Amino acid sequence: MLFDGKAIQIELIDDIAHFTFDIKESGANVIGALATAELSEALEIIKGSDAKGVLFKSNKEHFIFGADITEFMGHFKKTHEELKSWILDTHGLMNGYEDLDIPTVMAINGFALGGGLEFCLTSDFRVMDTRAKIGLPETRLGIMPGWGGSVRLPRLCGADHAIEWITSGKHYKADAALKIGAVDAVVDGSILEQSALALLKRAISGELDWQSRKVIKKSPLRLSPIEATMVFETAKGFVAGVAGPNYPAPVKSIEVMQQACGMERDAAIQVEAEAFAELAHTQVAENLVTVFMGGEYLKKVSKKMTGESPATEKAAVLGAGIMGGGVAYQSASKGTPILMKDINEEALELGLNEAIKLLNKLLKREIITPEKMAKTISMITPTLSYGDFDSVDTIVEAVVENIDIKSSVLADLEDKVSPDTVIASNTSTISITDLAKNLKRPEQFCGMHFFNPVHRMPLVEVIRGEKSSEATIAQTVKYALQMGKTPIVVNDCAGFLVNRVLFPYFNGFNRLIEDGVDYKRIDKVMEKFGWPMGPAYLLDVVGVDTGAHGAAIMGDAFPDRMKMTDETVVEVMLGENRLGQKNGIGFYRYETDKRGKPKKIVDPGVDSVIAKVVKRSAEVTDEEIVDRMMLPMIFECARCLEEKIVNTPQEVDMGLLLGIGFPPFRAGALKYADSVGLKNIVEKSEKYIGLGKMYAPTDAFRELAANGKTYYKN
């Protein structure tokens, strides 16, 4: 054994150094301080050995996930020069492996992402498992490849491919990697090491020209000045349009490749390091890393919560239609068979057609095969009876949003299933504790709130009623995970988490309308802030009737700050039967475009409807529009945290990101409050408290602000 470290082991076998990544005290390989230190030590050992070649492999399920982001955050807080120096030190290490005077081959299994792929690119050849995936996802974190990815990938694969891979941040399968030349061979995992070793031996024997590989990666990009201008300038324009002004990293990465394309490796690396340090110090990078860490936190919470909880082998959804069909599709598409029950054939047909429609879209895009589609459909069993419900593990009730109807259906259902069956109500507003009052086994009951459309929205709120058992919550969380969703456990209250904090936001919109602010202007300002759609457009998409129904429930639950004393614009719109996209007319008018999707157009007729609730013509700046929309949401988020509706700021903010599309580059309402400054938020609120208690911060919020504290650790 040449080296036996905590992260790296090297054994010399027949003059070949077998270099194994295996962080012994971790479930995954990542490049952090431990791995970096051992990479440096291992490099010197290889240089001093008699090895004629190096085979790199992993003993883990995955090759290297990437850099340890938790350690990255510490480096991000350093000065620009300190951060750049750290990056260049790591570059020196990467260059050392690339500059070895013997051939090197990587055997890539599982995932090789970010810094993991950048390390792979230092080798002369790469062999990839057919099931493996590689990629450079850094731009999704507001940064860019910082360990040579923007230098080596375009020289190996061409500028066009490198631009696509780096700016998209996607993970790519083995066949795509082979097609562009990112890897040299793709083989079945069972022969991965054997194939990589055979390739290495061919290089050692001189059959393969491994020296020329090193020259290519260290030389300028082979593009004429005219070609370079065309490639990079065209790409910058396109990517800027897709990424938008709030995500600078994708365009910056193209600029780096363009600036460095005529340079040799060592000079190009200096350009990359400078840009990386610049991006790492932006608020966008901090926020996107916060979002990533929030997602990892939710995974840990779910894993700990589910523990030994049994998986759902067979599920059922009660109530077909669009929502029921969506739930059935999601369950079946992820491999869990599901019964779909309703009281009439028409509803069942609607639900099944919803699933078939979604599958047909995947089939047309060649994401699934006809065989996969047929198998998924076969896992959905429409039924008019409770005949097979005694064999179901988890049932999702998705009937009409009415407490009397739901209560009656649930009581009837409880007698038709086994005592161990978990029943979850897909309600968006009704108290789970209230729905459980007439149940014989309230401990087997909880909420499971899906967001519409089910197949697209990643969040599921799992709602704990007063008597819901921990086993019930755990099983429901596990079923949500089986469905490919991200569950957040929420304690019972009106609106739960997401809807509870959304309606104060809508009330901010109502108040602005009363002050004579044009709804189109409000939409534009909030879309510029980062929301995927403004509040008027969002109400049209959700349904004006749904918005009015939710507002009434929230107003009754929290009358001091959510009950509007005068008729609101939403209520007036409902009275005029302007429901939004449901009937083609709301704040906007909708026409069907060529793809069959509703296209928003301005409707002059809505102005006379809105005029009925306008009370004054106030001068309001764009900044004030943002404040009057966001402050009520921020303060309600704070209340949810203080009341333990959820336990952490991460859960609050991730709920908003996953449930209603809060701008990721702002990382959530509480993180946004931190970035503005809690003291500044309190000062802003003083200007609007006269408009209602929804603009009043809680005492706990004021105390945090007064003490200079934040929701997230500094």
C-alpha cells in the first residue's frame, strides 16, 4: 500500500497506481479540507513511486459529488484576494495531477459533479459507467466552475458544448458525455474498472497518445478570432435572455471562456479564479447556496423522520378529476400502484385522461417509452367501489374543498379500510384537527396538501393534526418521497404554511388597488422583483373564485390582520364572473396559443370593474409597491416560525420557494428580510401600519431587529 488515508488509498499493482476515493467516515465522496490535504500528499507519493500509470476509481456508490459546500461557505466570507488565493492553490493541485508524466485514466461511477468532474477532466482519459451522470452545476449556485472546468471542458469538447454544459448546470448521462467527447468510453458498471485498466495499459504501451491529450488541454482554444466572436457573442445574448438579469453567473462564465480562449492553461486559470471570486461575493450566490443548503436540510429532516417507517406498497386516491388524476399519475409514474375511486364513471374518465395526457407529453418528448407508458397506466386502477381498499396502505382524500362533504366522506371511508391504513386529506385550507373530530382513529389521519399542477409542483405539505400520530406523519412523508416530492411537515392552522403567508401578500395587492395603483404596474414591479408572475396574473392562474374562498377562510381565522373590512377587488371580480383562466377572463383575457396554452392579453373592460373599489389616487413608488406587497408576507412568515407551525427559517423559506415560486435568487422571505436588514424592515413598516395590522411586525421580530440579529446565522 503506497498510501492509506482517511479519504484516499493508493495501492501499486503491476506498476500501476490504483488510486481509490473512499472517505471512510462519510457516506459520500466530496472534496473538502480532508480530501484536498490527502490529494496533495498522494500526488507527491505518486511522483516518487515507480508507477507507470494511474487508475482513479471510487469505492462509494458515486465517484465524487463535488466540493463540500459547507466548507465553501467559509471561504466565500474571505476577502477577494484571500478567496482567489484559495482557488489558485486548488488549481495548483489540479494542475499537478494533469501534469504527471505518466498516463492517467478515471473510472467514473455514479455521480461526478462540480469539483468532482473538474478533477476527472485533469486525467488523460475517462471511462464512464452507463448509469453514471456528470455535470458542472455551479451556475445554479450563483457561481461558476472554479477548479478549471471553464478551461478544460471547452478545449476537450469544443466551446459550444462547454457553454451549454456550464450555463445550464445540468447533469448529463453517459451517452451525452461520450457524444461530445467529455469521456472516451462508456461501459457497463460491472466491467468499469476492468475496461479503464485495459485503456490505461494501452496508453502505457504507447498504443494511445496520452501526451497529446495533455497538450490540447493546456493550449489555447482552437478557434479563429472571427469564430470565437460568433460563438461567444451569440451565446451571451441567448443565455442572458434565458437567465435574466438576476442570475449573472451563466453569462459571466461565457465571458470567462471568451476572454481565456486564446490563452494557455495557466493564464486562463487566472481569469477563471478572478471571476469565481467576484461571483462568490455576490448576494445572489449567497442566496442560491442558501437554497441548496435548505434543500439538503429538508432531505435530512425527512430521512430522520421516516426512519424505519414502512413504504406504501399500494395507495388510493379518493376523488378523481384533475387533482385526483394528478395524484394517481404521480404515484404510478414513480412505481407505487394506486386505486382511483369516484362516484361516477365520468369523473373516473376525467382522472384517467389527466394521467394519460401527462404521459403522452412525456412520450412525445421521448422521455418515456410506449412500454413505460403502458406500465404506468396499468398501475392506476379506476373503481366505483371500496372493494380493494382493505389492502391499501395510504389513502389520499381529494374530494371537493368543503368541510361537511369531506367529513362525511372520511367517516364513511374509515369503515372500509384496515385499522393500519393511513388516511390523508388533500385540503388546502380546512383544519385537519376539525376534519378528524368525527373519526374513530384520528391518530391514523393527517393532511397531505399537494399543489396544482401536481406533476410540476415539488412541494407537499404534510399537516399534523392534534391527534395525528408520529407513525402516521412518518408514513405520509415517506409516501411523498416515494412520489418524488419534497415534503415539509406543518402543524395545523388555517392555511397551514404556504397559503397562510400568501394571503397577506394578496391583501397587500388589495390595498394597492384601493390606492389607485394600476394592476398591470403592480404585476410588472413584482415580476421585476423576481416573482414568476405578478399578483393579478397569479390570481387568474389560481382562480379568482379560489382566491376569494381562501381569503374568506383566512379572514375568519385571523380577523385582526387578514379580514378586509371593505369589498375587495377579488370579490368584485368574482361578482362579475371573472374567474381568470378557468373561464378565459379575469384581470386579463386569455386566448389559446399555438401550443394550446392560455395566452395573457390586456382586457380594457376590466378597468371599470376595478374602479368600483378604488378609493383614492395615491402617489406610490416602485419601491413602495414591493414593500407593501412583501412586508405582510414577511411578518406572517415570522409568526409561523414563532408559533412553531414549522421549526426553522429554512422550512419557511423552502416552503415558499417550492410551493409558490418565491424568487430563488432571494432565497425566501426570511432570508430576504435578513438581506434588507431586520431593523430596516421595522423602519419600513412604520410607514404603513396605518393601513392595517398586517404591516405590524411581531414583538419577537422587533426584538431580533433591535439586537441586530438575523434569521439565518451570519
